[in-house]
Amino acid sequence: MASRFVQGLPKFKSNKIKHIRICENLFLWYSGHSAAAMAIKEKDPRLTFGSVVRAFRVKAGISQERLAEIAGIHRTYIGDVERGKRNISLVNMLRISKALSVPLSRIISQMEER
């Protein structure tokens, strides 16, 4: 499987040392890439905000579509917020908190606890 990665790399006049270094760098990048991505996701406030919003929405017993309707936001936007895909504005944070009947300060405090 490693040969597939090596085939796409530029050739270096048959220099074995450069070839070994490239393979080592690919291995290090591949093995550490998923761990680094997970560490970033854990600290990303967009993911934390989204999970708190989802928890309050589920507790309220309403769907994403209904929350979007009450908040005056597109339904796909709510899904993106809950998955941490949107860098949500303060205005939309307030709309969502009002639609959930939860103060924004409570959502933020829940974020800080996670």
C-alpha cells in the first residue's frame, strides 16, 4: 500500500536516503493527522456550541426543522450549527436561544462546562 504513495512522488535520482525520508514523513503525517484533527475538534467552540444547542433542542422535544422555523433560520443552517460547520453570528445565536426559550448565557455556561 505504501508503494501507491511513493509512485506519486517525484523521483530523486535513486537516492535511497531521500526516499526513506519521504516515506518517514508520509508515515508521520498519516499517523498524526487524525489525532491532530481530533484534538482541534475537541477545542473548537463551534462544535461545543452545536452540541449544547442539540442537547437543548432534544430536551425541548423539537426537530431541527421546527427550531429553524421558530428562529427564522433555514433548516440546513441549524444542522450545520449542530455539527459545528458554521461560524455562527451573535444574532443567530440569540435567535436560536430565544427559539429554545433558553437564555444565551445558559448556553454559553454549558459550553464552558464541557
